[in-house]
Amino acid sequence: MTEAKARVVITDFISDSLDIEREILQGVATVEAFDAYHENELHGRIESADAIMLYHNLALSAETIQRLESCKLIVRCGVGFDNVDHGHAGQRGIPVANVPDYGTEEVADSAIGMALSMTRGINLFNLRMRSQPDPWMYHVSPPLYRQRGRVFGIVGLGRIGTATARRALAMGMDVRFFDPFKPDGYDKAVGIKRVETLEELMRESFILSLHCPLNEHSHHMINAETLRWLPMGSYLVNTARGDVVDTSAIPKAIEEGRLAGAAIDVIAEEPPSDQNPLLVAWRDPKHPAYERLIINPHSAFYCEEGLADMRRKGAEACRRALTGQMLRNVINDPKT
């Protein structure tokens, strides 16, 4: 067996057996996992890494990237890559790649599942029947409305947004999207309608589902001001990135009836503080958000098969980088 000379580091999230990664990198690199939650836990541990696999529990800043001595690739094992300073990595000649094709079905299923749980009263009925089962009748809920024909608005029509659109179409919904980066004609192929502005989409949407990356254009795209564009009694689903939504605006929007419900899979700070206004309202039985807000722990991507895919694809990216093969899914411009 060829002795591995390179070193691959998994910074966070993975804490169990490394059999998947070691099998793929056998003879090429050793593999270590640190299961860190803060960037400062990596100090003195990753500087000599030849490749880095990064998940979503922490960030890699320019300061950390500057200390890397021989890194040939940073792979963000997931779709979003806002938690790595890929610009600075590029300046140092370090490619940053993501894994854009894992979890597509799972996130789309989760987005539709969250939407149905709210719009069909599933979450609300469950909570009310548990706390006050008398009367055991459907009319303990506010009025619910038929899904077919209503507008399902999508922000960001990438792989996951497209998969979600196809599911909403199967439910008979009128699917529309806003994505200024999508070329003309794609909407025709999928069978949905493009709108030209976020405001136009939000003013039409019964359900608004977010599937865009986090960048300077999308940061806090959904906020107290833009939430006013939604029709009264609309629903919001976020399975994209936490900071796409200013979640502090959600409790008031629910209080005012602007939002009939919101389902949030991702929050800017994970795990969130107990003082986070979103969590305070969600945990308060006297606040309307208690029944109308669903919060998940960044889990929309998760299934056993999807997690294995993500790990495998991340390790394969490292192997390509360390054996001189052509890289895939590079999201920055490494300077040579």
C-alpha cells in the first residue's frame, strides 16, 4: 500500500467514523476530523493541511486562510459557500469548490412539506389539539384555502428551486419565479412564469419559497419593508441561507396578519441565541407565532443517503486536487 503523504482536514460537522473519506483518499492522504464549532478552534491545527473539507458549523476567514501553508483546495461540502472567504483564497491561489448536487430532492421535499404543514393547518391543528382538545373539530383553525391555482413564488431557480417548482406544479399551483441570473427560456422548459422583480413576485405570492444563494444582493432581502409587499395571509418558507431573511421582522409580520405562517430551516447564527427575537416569539404560547412558526435546525438537506453523497463528493474533490486532476465546481478565481 502506498503511504499517504498529503493531509486532508475536515473542520466541522463530521464526528463519526471517517470510513467514507478514508476509502476514497486511501494512498493519497490521511484524514482528520476536528468537529469544531468556532474558527479559533482550528488555530495551529489546519495550517499544514493539503486540502480542507468545510461544512456549515463555522467560517473560514481571510485570517485563517492566510495561515495555510500548502493548501490545494478548500471544498465547501454543501451548496452555499458564504462561510468561506473565497475571494481571499483565490488571491492566494487556493481554489474553493462546493458540492452543488447533493440534497436537491431532500431540500425541495422539505420546502414543500413545510409549506403544506402551514397552509393545510397541520402544525396548527397539532398544537391546538394537544393543548385544548375541546372541541375536537376542524373549525378551531382559522379559514384554510385550496392550494390549486394559487401562486407559489420561488426566489432563485437553481437546482433546488427547480426541483421545488416541479413539486409545486404537481400540486396544481401557479408557479412563478424571480431570478435575474437565469437565462431566458429556462422558464419555458420547466413550464413556469418568470417575473422581473422581487416586488412583483412577492405581491403575487400566496407562498414565497427562498432558494437563492447569500451574497451582497440577497443579504436581508426579506425584511420588514419587503414583507409588506406580500398579500395579507401569505406564507414564507426559507430553506436557503439564514441571512437572506431578517428574521427579527417575522414575529411582527405574523402579529399583523401579513404572514399567516413562516417556516424557517436556516438561521444566521446556528445554534441561535435564546435571546433571538424569532425564538422568543416561537417559544411564547401567548404569541401568535407559537402556532404559526416552524423552525428546524438546518435539517432540510438531511437524509442518510444525502449525507453520504455529500461526504463522498467532498472527498472525491480533494482526491482530484491532490492527484492533479481537473477540478469541478470551483466557485472562485484562483490566481496562479
